Amino acid sequence: MIKQDYLIVGSGLFGATFAHFATKRGKRCLVIDKRPQLGGNVYCEQVEGIHVHKYGAHIFHTNNKEVWDFVNSLVEFNHYTNSPIANYKGRFYNLPFNMNTFYQMWGVTTPAEAQKKIEEQKAEALAALKGREAQNLEEQALVLVGKDIFNTLIKEYTEKQWGRKCNELPAFIIKRLPVRLVFNNNYFNDRYQGIPIGGYNVLINRLLEGTECKTNTDFFTSKFKNWRKYAHQLVYTGAIDEYFGYSLGRLDWRTVTFKTRIENTPNYLGNAVVNYTSHDVPYTRIIEHKHFEMFGPTIYNCPKTVISEEYSSEYYPGMEPYYPINDERNNALAELYRQIATKEEGVLFGGRLAEYKYYDMAPIIKQVMDMFP
């Protein structure tokens, strides 16, 4: 039996990008994934001619021209610009916080008027602290943007996301809140932004061209658990605590579930992303998937649309882990796992689950590119 150079556990962006560069270097790679399809959380399903982001919205954005040129060499990206809207009890506000938001909130029409209003409310929050540092997320947010924006667009939305009151969450979760004194609804500041034309499956398939892949194959219950029989090195992108049999304890996560349905209309929301910032609505946001790839009159060429309601909840075994909970306990435990991982000979741990760290897509790709200079 000829051994593989690499057994890669997980076909998400880290695993697929690693396989791409290793295969280009003439290395033999086998990618396994426990799901029935490839692509990890960027996998898309085609429904009614629409690419549905099955595991949540993914918007590619970066300032790194090398990364942007690389992904576009595999598949052309479109010009989608992320401009989410917040719905608070039936009133709409543009995100991120910019002059459109401030006009909607206060009726102000100039940057000077908006700045004055924000500074007045920030001063009120600072006075309430009586010289001490902000002790929790609520206090931190109030000193950054004031009570009106906090109560309307941050408080209840954040509590739905994290399942905890804002005054029980650590201040560092909101280190800063971008405030733009211009009429600009582009959520990201990055120079490059878009969605792969044809969906993310095209990107994943191009990354994995020439690489052997096996789906429906769980590393822990398959023969590949004894990976040294099959490969010289292991690239592991699963949860780090699971790899070590939870020997030090389980890491905590937040998870997200989706209720996806077809609507018999070509245009349901009028936007790809609408956040629902009030407790009155149980979900955190609705994604209308067609707006990631269909623009202007072409929206109406497709007579139906697909929407996904997004619900945030605590993670329990058997669910999909999404967001690491970076509190004191979990950060300390993750660091202990990382330390024993450095002693695991022949194993590379990479990606969101294996590092217990939230990543955007572009930094993951750059991280792998740097491994193949």
C-alpha cells in the first residue's frame, strides 16, 4: 500500500486550500469529510435556481490582493457589496452605523449634527461610570456609541446572539464599534469583496481538483483514526478538544440553526441580509440568498426566492459548532489543548475548529498560502 503524503480531515476552506497547494507540489493527498458533501460551511445547495448558503451567509472580503487574485484565478467573483439592514420593531436602519443610520435614528442631516448627538450620549455614559473602566459589554457599548444606538441596534440583538444579558457579557467582545460620518452602507472596509459566480461549490471543486476525496467518512469512527497507516502526515481541521477525546474538558460554542423555505415571490426582503434587533422576533436575521448573486432586473428572471431565518443558541454535542466563546475559562482551556497539540508529532491543526478561533475566509486562505511559499 502506497501511503498518502497527507491525510486531510475536513474539506472546508483550510483543508481544501491545503490540498490544492500540496497537490500542486506533487504531494499525494486524501481529503475525508464526515458530511455527505464537500466544502465545509461554505457549501451551497441549489434550490429554484438559487445558490443557498446551507450553513449561513458567507461573503468573501479582503484587502490582500494576493489572496483576491488567487481565488479569482480559480473562479471569477461578482461585485456583491454587503449592505445589511436592521429591523427594529418595524423600523429600518442601515448598517454599519453611518449617516444614513443617524438620519433614521435622529433626523440629523450633517456629520456635525450626528457627531454632537453621539458625543452627548457618550458623555452621559462616561459620567455614569464615575471614572472606572467599563466592566461589561453594555457599559462598553454605551461609552462607544451612546444609549439610542445601543438600545435599538445592539442590546437585544447581542442578547439573542449570545444567550446572555449584555451586562453579563465581557466588555472585550465590543472593543470598538465603527462609526462613519458619511453616507456609506458598505459593511466592510476591505478593498475587495464578492461571491464566487456559480456559488462557493465552484471554488471548492477547483481547489480540490486532482485530489482524492471521500465523503460520509468520520475520522473518529473510520479506519483513518489510525491515520499513520495511511499517511505520513495528518492535517486536522476538526474540533481540537474532540481530537484529544475531551481529556481536558469540553470547549463551549455558540451554534446557529436555520429555517429555510421557498417563497412564491421573486423578491421577499429586497436585501440579502436583514438583522432583526428586537427580542420580539426570535431569529437574529433573515438571509435572502438570491441577492448575493442576482442584481437589478435579473432578480425578477427567477420567479421564486429562498430565505433562511437564523436562530442562535447554546451548543450541545451533536450540533454544529459555530462561534467560540472567548471567555476566561474557554480561552484558558483552548490554550491547554493548543499546548498539547504542539507535541503531536506529524499533525498540523488548522482552521476555526482546530484553533478555537473565529476566522473570516480570506485569512484562512492566506494562512495556508504562507505554508507554501
